[in-house]
Amino acid sequence: MRLNTDLVFVLTTDDSLLLFFFFQQPLRLDIKKKFAQRSERVKSVDLHPTEPWILASLYSGTVCIWNYQTQTITKSFEVTELPVRSAKFIPRKQWVVAAADDMYIRVYNYNTMDKVKVFEAHSDYIRCVAVHPTLPYVLSSSDDMLIKLWDWENGWACTQIFEGHSHYVMQVVFNPKDTNTFASASLDRSIKIWNLGSPDPNFTLDAHQKGVNCVDYFTGGDKPYLITGSDDQTAKVWDYQTKSCVQTLEGHTHNVSAVCFHPELPIILTGSEDGTVRIWHATTYRLENTLNYALERVWAIGYIKSSRRVVIGYDEGTIMVKLGREIPVASMDSSGKIIWAKHNEIQTANIKSIGASFEVTDGERLPLAVKDLGTCDLYPQVSVTIQHRENLTLLC
């Protein structure tokens, strides 16, 4: 029998056989604009993991914290008269770290507005700061072609300098799957992969025909991928284990200035000085959508894990959108067994496992033991249905 599908998975678990039939079709992602604020040129954006806050650093020298629920400004820091090209939350310390063209890094307590630390970090414009996810470290990269590691528990001492690029270092980002390593993007057209504690790069990718502006790591699944964006108007997906280019994403008509793998959805976002953000399927690499909010050039894209919110920084302001759908695709049978898709993860539970004597009120969350059955490469969405019977589950 011929199946009119593009992909079939078979996953065996300890108690069931799962067959996945997916029709290759466009992602029908809901895209809802949740926040819009005009301002001077936005050079970087970040999202707070627990508060409804957007952090935006401006070319004018100001850093703002916006509340996207109330649509109002919460905090504003007059940092310097020169552009602030990068600012990040450090939530575990209740700090904001900001880096500017005056070559200084400044740290603020975002509750009290007090300055925690101010120090000269580089001998030229600072392009990027990156916060280590667990250790007390901040990386900075600069037009002086250096990357520096700062330890805030050691008085913000510079504990390591990484040399090797031959042009401006535009961005640095930690590998979420191996936080001892990080990647750097440079206008010398290369990407370098580094280890903390080692002065030399592990390897270099001659990535693009022109300067590389941005880089991001793939966070979901086991794929050892990163993505780069360049002045050659393309973005490229790389396998950093084989050091090979997996895919080239073409279509932007100007420099690609921001890239990211979405941490929850199977999509890639690329932002460009052509004023658009393009949404690509992270598996098929097909262009799914193009966002254009007429705010001129795109400079930054921000996201956080476990959220479908994405914030975009432009020449003329900031936009936040919410992607995807709230209600998962699910199936329940007469025995009380439920199977559902949470993004790309397939999970199951049985409501009868809590016992008939358990009393619940209407609307109360049931204390179910959820079991992971596996993951699928393609994204179950509105047009996908789940059907199952004993030892057999179909997604089609």
C-alpha cells in the first residue's frame, strides 16, 4: 500500500508501538503581535525568564525595560551618550549587564537601579555580551578583535582573553548543550569554536563570502547544529561535529543581522537589514512566513527557553510576537489513556491511575504521572490528528 506521506517514524517503547505519518505541509503557526513600541534604533533585545519584561539597548545610549503585559516602560538606564550595542539580563543576580561604544561594561541592579560595577573592558566598540547559564561568567566581544571572559565572583576580573579573529568580533554565544564551549562570529568571514580554559580555538569554519554578523546554537534534540548570518545576504546551518554546511537559506535582499533556532518550535528565524524576519522550517528548511512590520532594518532577535514569545529589535522600535498554538493535539480512549503532542514531544498519561476514590473539583488540575514516549522531527499542528488503540498510536 502506498502512503501519501513524506515521512514515517516508528518508535518502540516499553509498552507500545508508535507509528507517525506526517503529511509534508506548511506550518500553520499562529503569529500574534503582543507588543509594539516605537523608539530610537534598537541594537539588542532580551527577554526575562520570569517577569513580563523586554530589555532593549538603544543606539542613543539608553537601556530600557518594557513590560509587555502593561505595554509600559518599567525601567530606563541612561548608560552613555554612545550606542549600547548589547545588554542582557542576569536574572539570578537581578542584574542587567550592558556594553557600549565607549568601551565600558556596566552592571545595574534592575530592582534598585543602582550601578553594581563599571569598568573599561576593551580598546574599541563592544559588540556583544553573553552570560554563562550557570557559572558567574560574562563573555564580551569587540572591534578590537578580542573576546574576553569576566568573572563577577572574582571582582569582575578578566580571567581569559581569546585571540584569533582578524576583524571585528560581532557576536559570541555559549553552546547550551556544552556550556564549556562557545562560538564567535566575525567580519573576517569566519566562525570559531572555543573552549573555556583554552587560548586557541578548537576549529574555524570559513563560513561565508562576506563578514559574519550573528550565530546561534540549535537547542532542541540531538542535532549538533549552529546557524550563521552574513553580509552576503544568506544564513547557513552548520553541523559543528562534521564541520559541514547542512543548508544555505537564501532570500533576504540585504545583510542578515540576526539569527536564531527557536527553543520550542521547529523553526529558524532570520532577521535582515532588508526590514524582514523570515521564518523557516527547521527540518525541511522551507520558507514558512515573512514578517514585515515596516520599522526599517532588523538588528536583533531575542527569545527564551520554554516560551513561544520572540522579540525583534528594529531601527524604529521593538516588536514582540507569540508563535504557535495553545491547545495540543491529543487523543483519549475509553480506558482513560491520553496521548498528546507537546511541540515535538509525544507524551502519555492515564487518568484512571489516580484512582476512583480521588476527589476533584471542576477545573482542578489532575495529578497525573506523565511519561515521555519520544520525539518527532516534524511539528504536529492543527491539521494533525491522533488516533490510538492498545499498543498502537497513529499521528496523521
